Amino acid sequence: MSNNRQQYDEEFKKNAVRLSYASSKTAKEVADDLGVSVSLLYRWRKRYTPQGDKTQYATMEEENRALRLEVAELQIERDMLKKAAGLLCKKPKIKATVKYTFMDNHTEYAAAKWAKMLKVSLSGYHSWRKRSEVSRKSEQAYKDQIRKLFEDSRRTYGVDRICGLLRKAGYKASYDRVKRYMEEMGLVSIHRRRCQRSLTDSRKARGEGYPNLVRDIKITEPFQIISSDISYIRTDEGFGYICQIRDVMSNIVLAESMADNMRSELVVKTIKQAQRRWHLPEGTIFHSDRGSQYTSEAVINILKKCKFRQSFSRVGMPGDNSWSESFFANLKKERVHWRNFKTIDEARQVLFEYIEVFYNRQRVQKRLGYLSPIQWLKQWQKQTSQLVA
């Protein structure tokens, strides 16, 4: 609804008062003629004399109004002082940018008042705000990039790998800054570790027939050493057992197979799969622990057929096969421990996608220069072919 109330200037009020005194009509009649209420006319007569001068009442009214405004201003200053007390009492001298930030966080009061109280330049504050807006947009873009890298990693990358990818993309990446932003955005990588229990029993395989060919060896090329191990996956219908073979230099998982048992046939199947897919060279060292599956006649024979050299970890030294141990630790942390599998087939499908799509082709690794294993192998092959040419 629009406000139709008329506003009258001082000259109109004075003329109305003069007319009311000079006319033979009553005040009510004069008010009606002017189209105003009689009470309003009487209020104007309190303020002005018949000659148009201000009365004592008008002077007092103005003084009261001025006092009320002054009191209101003092109350505002008092409230502002309360809010700024911590800032004003700090020593040594506070930087102007700190004061500007404070002003920006308390916009319920006019910037000019803050500038006067905090003894800073108002124009300087407005210039800082313009620069800060650019900075805030830049900061938000940086955060968006961090979030994208984190989500693309399926929520598995921590601060180290995010920093590495940012630097690779041309950003300046301070560990503390990235860590702070990730905490602010609630980006926490999956970190849930359980004790890794070996499924293979190496105690029976003792003696000289199980050489360790990888101790102190210098790894110079992919497929020089491949590592294998078996781990279990818990499902509602029972345990599933996954065997994997992994290249030690590129970290590519060359093959993986899953079954409801951990007999030697599982290892044989995985070896055949790796050789069929990758055409591994003669003399490749196949390293594992001394579990009965790996010392079985079936596994020894398939390795001989592929012309691989078989190597074993020392008894009671699981660290000799740390390549496979670390892979299964990551797989379980990133795909197994936080979910429940109803069937072995469901687990097989999820882990196949994790290994073949994510781990081999997308998941970057610090040791590989923040490349995925497949990306690293392609780069290595390209560089090697250029050297040969």
C-alpha cells in the first residue's frame, strides 16, 4: 500500500500559522481550507509565532532531537568500542589489513565510522576490499581444484598426493595450506587399517631350495621383478580369495583372479592371465612368499614353462614381499574395509573395477611422479624408444 501522507516545507507551515491568526475563521475552518488536520495546525502554531519566528517550544524540540541523535551516536560508538576492544588493545601496532578484515566482518556499522575509530583510510579500505574479492575468487578456485582432485581419486588421496598433483598442474602447493583447506572442506581420505594376516604358511618350506633372488638387487626396468601374494575378502556367503601379480617397478597389477578357495590352481590361473596379457620376457623374476601354493608342483611347472626365475621371501620375513603387502593394504583400505559384500561375485566385480580401471589407470602414485602405473609405463616406453632411436 502506498504512503499518501503529504510532506510540508517550513515556508508552508509558517504561512498556515499566519493565516490562522489573521483570519476571522476558526482554526478548524482554516485547517479544513488548507486540507490539513486541526491538530497538525495547532502543532505548527506551537512552533511558530504569527510573525513566522520560531517559538521557545520549537527551539527546545530541536535541541531534544539533537540530543537524542547525539545519545544514539554515543551508544553506537560504545557498542563499536566493545566489539573492537580486543583489536584496539593489542600491541604492537596492528596492521591496516587486520583492521580492514575486522571492518569487513562488522558491516552492521558504517565503514566511515570504523575507519575513524580504527584510524585507517576509508579509501584504503575500499581498495583492499576490491583486492580481497579477487583474492577470494582465486582462493575459491584453488579449493575447487583440490575438491575435484579429491573426488576424482574416489576420496582416497591425502594431502601429499593432492599437493603433488597441484604442483604438476602448475599451482603453488604448500602442504600446510592444502591441509588447512581440506580440513575446512571436510575432505578426509579413507584411512582405516586392519592387521594384515598372511594366508600362506611358509614354515614347511625351509632349506636351500627356495632362493631369494631380489635381495639387494637393482631394479632397472619394468617386468624385471614381478611380485605375487594371496589375500582374503570377507563376504556374507563366506571368504573369497584374491591372487594378484604386480610389476615391482611400474606397480601395475598385471593380473588378478578370485575364487572361493586358495588352492594352487588360483595362482596358476593368475600366472597364465598375466603372461597372456603382457607377454612377459624370459628371465623375469617371480617373487612370492614360501606358501604351499607357491611351492606346489603346479606353480613351479607353469613358471618353468614361462621361463621365469622363481624367488622366495625368507622365512619369517614378510617384508621381503612388501610390494604385494602394500598393495593389499591399499586395496582393503580404499575398497574393502568400509563396505560389505553380499557375495563373492559382487566382491570380484568391485575389485576388478578398482584394479583395472582405478588403480592401474587413474590412481596416481608419488613414487611414479604423480602418474598412474599405466601412464608411467607409457612414459617410460616412450623415453626408452627415443634413447634407442
